[in-house]
Amino acid sequence: MVAAPRLSTRKRLARSIRLPAIGALSAAVALPTAALAHERFVKHDVLQPFPHDFFFHVDHNVVSIAVRVCLAMAAVLFLWFRRHAIEAFIETKLRAGATGRRADLIRFGLRFVTDQPMAARCFERIGEWAVILFLRCPGLVLMYAASNSSLVMPTYPLAEPTKALFQYASVALGIAIITQLALPLCGAAIFAIFGYIVVAYDWKLAVDVLPVLSVAIVYVTCPWNSHARLITSLSRRQIRLVRLVLGFSFFALGWMKIYNPDDVIGVAQNFPTVTDDVLIKLFYCGTDPRLKTGCWLVAFALSEVLSGFLVMVGVFSRAWSLQLVYVFTKLMVVDFGWPEIPHLYPIGAFFLLAFSNHPIGAFFLLAFSNQLSNELDGEPRAAGDRRWWRSRWGLATATALSWLLIFPLLYALTLTQRPFLRASATTRASRPTEIGSRLE
């Protein structure tokens, strides 16, 4: 991205004060409106009560799912630690066998999967378009939400007396984003809206908006004259921020599905085909069929935890991002249709990461993988050095890290007090008509 011009000390001070002031002012204007409902255009009312006790203890079904996710994470981390040795092995085989176009294609695929810089012009062109999509598609979703009396996405309905104010403000913000006008101000406005959602709706529901912050954090790092620039590339720092925010968002979303499962259970009961996804089924097949919905939810949630963590730390981030582009496109186009158009937010962000030439640099790689992987990977550095030692330590490290990321948090969630679940179960049983009409 083109570097911003240097500013005087006075202007830098004025800018540092301006952004917080804009955010505070936006939040102050928003706070008088109370939001009393949480809705989705996709039907999510619970058709058949599900036993909430399932989420308050770790039974053999949950353990089976968690073990599979843990093994999958350990396998991916182990392959990441050994990626240089694998590359060397494949390169040796290529020298002995494949030549010409076939060898170039294999090397291209290997560099793509292992998150190395790509020099192909077609890859750079797709990456430039991905930046444009990432920066501008939020404007379309904002205007779509405004036309449906919602804020940011249809999940958050607007209410009188300030509904019209928020609708016009959302349209104005969408136009500013599409035209790249004052992008730092757009980013500050999105952060202010996120703060409003936390206060006016519920912090549990605000987690849905976390992926949107990945584009907001890029907006605030753009130059103020962004409308006069053709932004087709992002800096390494901006890509790192996108990865950290986006990965953490899905890591948190996964745990939140287990903490507050009712909405997801309702979606599964209204759209039973989503439980037949082949990738998710690998994690929960063989569990109790009477608890299929709950087992699917846990498998889906832990797969989000797995994907979010690997994207956040930069482990095979291109491959995972491309897979998640497919998953969210399928959910939007095949499973749910037009009402889930807000999935453009994560699709744009993951597409950006998949075709970025700055895939390396997340905090995990700097503090852990780039140092420890040198000990767990590569060729022996001295005579008598044993390769098997590195492989075993790499496997032990990957397994331990995977266990620590899954099981302690999974058990800790069973100890949390969640009275809203018990209350929701009682309310649905006693007043199904009222609750159904409110949620629809």
C-alpha cells in the first residue's frame, strides 16, 4: 500500500484525539435506543426442546468429539513443524522424476500450502482483487441490513424512535466504504457500532460481530486521503492484524456456541441438512443418535475453534482460509440462501488471507514456531544428530498444545453458571406461541 505522507506534530496530536472523540460521540448518540430482541432472518426457533444438561458435563460423546478435534489439530501442527523436511523430500523426488510444467505446478502448490511468497502474476492479480473485495463488500452488507431495518447485519434489528437515524447512517457509512472516503473514520464508526451492540443487545450476541472488526482495524490504519488512492495491497502489519482479529473471532465464536447453544440448535432443527456436512460429520459420527443435534453443535463449535486458532497463529493459513471461503459460500448459497448475505464479511477476509503474499508473521510464529520449529525440523546440523528426536519432540509439542487448547476450556465451560439457558427452556415450554412470534 502507498505510504501515507508525514504529518506535523500538531496534526498527529489532533488526529490522535479525533478518532477516540468520534467513537465516543457515535456511541453516545447510539445509547439512548434500547434493543429488546435478537433476531435472525434465518429461522432459529427451537422446534423441539433439547436437554441443556448435555452442555453442563463432558460425557463420552463430547469426549469422543474433542479427542478427534485434538488429534486433527495435533496432526496439522506436527506437519507444520516438519514442513521444511517435507519440502526437501518432495524437492528431491522432483529432481529425480517430474520435470517441466508438472514440476512447476507441484512447486507452486507446495509454496501455496506452506504459506510462502508467490511470484506468479495470476496469483498477484487475484490478491489485488481480494483486497478490493475485502475493503468494499462491508458497504454492501451495511446497506442491505439498513434496508431490512437492521444494524450491521440482520441479526440486530432496529427499533423506534431512532430506527430511521441508524438506517440513514448505515447507508452513508456503506457509501463511504464503497468509495473509500475517509476510511479511518469508517473504521472508528464500526468500532463504535460494536460497542453499542455490546451495551444495547448482549455481549453474548456481540460475538457475532467480531469478524467485522478485522476490516475495521484495517480501515483505521489507512490514510485519510484513501478516496484518492487505488488500494490493491496491504502491508505485512495490516495482514497480521486481519489474521489475528479474524482468527480470534472464530476461536471465540466456537466456544460461544457451546456456552450459548440455543440459537444454533434452532438453526439445526429448522435446517436439518446442515448437520450432514461431511467435514463436520467426521468429528461426531458414531456418537449417540438421540443427541445428534447437540453432538453436531459441539463438533461444529470445536471445528471453529480449530480453524480460528490455526488462522490466528498462521499455520497453513492459506489452505485453511480457502477451505473456510468454501464453507461460508456453501452456507450462504446452498444451505441458507440470501438471508445469510452477511457471510460476505468472513468470505472477503478469508479470501484476502488465502491470496496474500504476507502470510507469515502472526505472534505464534514469531514467539514459538519460528524458533522451536528450527529445532523440530530441517536437516541434522552436526554428525550424529538424530532426525527421529526432532520428529518425536515435534509430535509431543503438537499434541500437548492441542490438548491444552481444547480440554481445559471445554471442562471449564461445564462449570459456568448459565441461568439464561434454564430460563429459556422454561419460557419456551410455557409460552411457545409468544416466543416463536418474537424470534421470527
